[in-house]
Amino acid sequence: MRRIAVVTSGGDSPGMNAAVRAVVRACDAAGVPVVGVEGGFAGLVDGRLRPLDARSVSGILQRPGTLLGTGRCPAFRSSEARREGGKHLAVAEVDGLVVIGGVGSLRGAEALSRETPVRVAGVPGTIDNDVGGTDWSLGLDSAVNSALTAIDQIRDSASSDGRVFLVEVAGRHAGWVSLLAGLTGGASHVVVPERAVDLAALRADVRGAFDRGKAFCLVVVAEGTRPGGVYELAERLDAELDDVETRVTVLGQLQRGAAPTMRDRLLGSVLGDAAVDALVDGEDRVLLGERAGRVVRVPLSRAWTAPATLSADLEALMARLAR
């Protein structure tokens, strides 16, 4: 290959820097020049490319966010914008592009490949873990651990309050963070976007927690909960339980800003390296993922045609242990 480019796109997630570092150093090891696209797909449309080498990615492994910058680019949905990006890649003699991002970014990558000569490889990077074709995406583990830190602090200060604490975590369309944080944080109930809110079950779980002698009750809620989100849910719960007060904590950007865990640093390193291997092998429109602990190459379209689903086993375990 003449040259490989790497771009981080969409919302940032811990572990993106590890993937960028791996792409750059794998290219260096393979003798393939590499450039970075600044600011996501918007930077590609504007032609903001810069050379990278092994030293330019030193010291970023432990940092959240992304060295290259990222963002959402609605304009990239148009073929005109994609063709403009393709022209900049052609001028830079780029034959392959590694795209690190979520479902929307990976869709854009496939469209770019269909409309230009550039071959693409995708690395799943989203704390929501809603990318099909992989068990884990970059950022999930760090987001859950960040949520657990907050949950543990709430538990330590809430033992004598006799209140219900609703903690909102990441998850616009997928409840992985909510489920894993609730299960490992000792919650009495979790609310996920994939399931309609069952107020009767929530009320029963809260009441049951206090009846069993708990000093407080913890409920973990995904941000994509509808209708109304966590604040409306707290109001409805207040109305159902006159003798119990509710408190809401929204973690928001704290989860994106968490330092990447060992798991996300390792995953980013492995998948970034595998993406370079795939492009050098001649692959196109390929997603690099992890299934059952092994790196896999699957069609990029699997990211959205076979979306990740919550583990029924973990949901059942949550129900058994929330006592």
C-alpha cells in the first residue's frame, strides 16, 4: 500500500488513542506511511491530514479522548462531501483508511469505500457497545468502571439516608452500561432502552429492597430511557411511593472522560493492529472485532445489520441477584 490514513469519528470513547497508536505503529512496522485525519469526517472533507510516526503517538495510551480529535459530521451523509473527502485522500496517495467509531461512522466509511477507490477497515469505538459483529467496543469497559466509581461513592454516603438513588449512565439505544454497572454495582433495578419501563416492577423492587432491610435503594438508568428520561422516572416513582424520597445523579460526560482501563487499552491495541493487517491483506469494508476472546474480520455492514443485543443470561442474573 502507498499510504494508510486513520480517523476517529463520532463521540469520543476511552481506548480510541490506543487504537490510533496501534495503527500508526503497525504501519511503521510494515513500512507503510500513515497520516491522521484531524476532527473526524469533517476534517476529511476539509483536507486536514497530517503525517504521523511512531514518536507522534508516544504518551497517549493512557489518555481519554483522541489525539486526532473527533466529532459528528452530518454533511458526510451526502455523496458530494464523501467525494470531496476521497479527493483529499487521493492527493495524499492514501489507499486504505482505518475508521474508529460507532455505527454512524462505520456506515459513512462503507459509503466512502463504495464511491471512491479507498479501502476501509472499521474499529468499533463507542461506549454504548451497540455495534454488531463484536462482543465489545472501545470505551464500554472504561464507561462501566467510571460508573462504578460513582455508584460506590453514592453507596458509601447513602447508607443512612433511606432514599432511592437513580443514577443515569450512558446508553442512548443500548443498555450495556446500565446492565453491567447495575449488576456489578449492587443495584436493585436497572432500566435499559431495549425494554419498556415497567413502573410496577420498579416499584416492587424498590419496596422489596426496603422491606428486606436495606438502608437505601439504588436504580441504574440508561440515558436513552423513554419517555422522559431519568427525571420523569424519578417523579413517577415519587408519586408511587409517598414515604420514600428519590435523588437523581447524572454521570454524563464523566464516563467519556474516564482514563481508559487496561481492557480498553488492550482492545484498542489489538484491533488497531488488526485493522492495518486487514488492509495490507487487501481487505475492504471489513470490521475488526472481538468474539469469544478472538479477533475476527466480518463485513462492515454487520455493524448495523446485526446490532449487538443485551445478554439474556446477564439480565437473568441481574434479576436473581438484585435482592
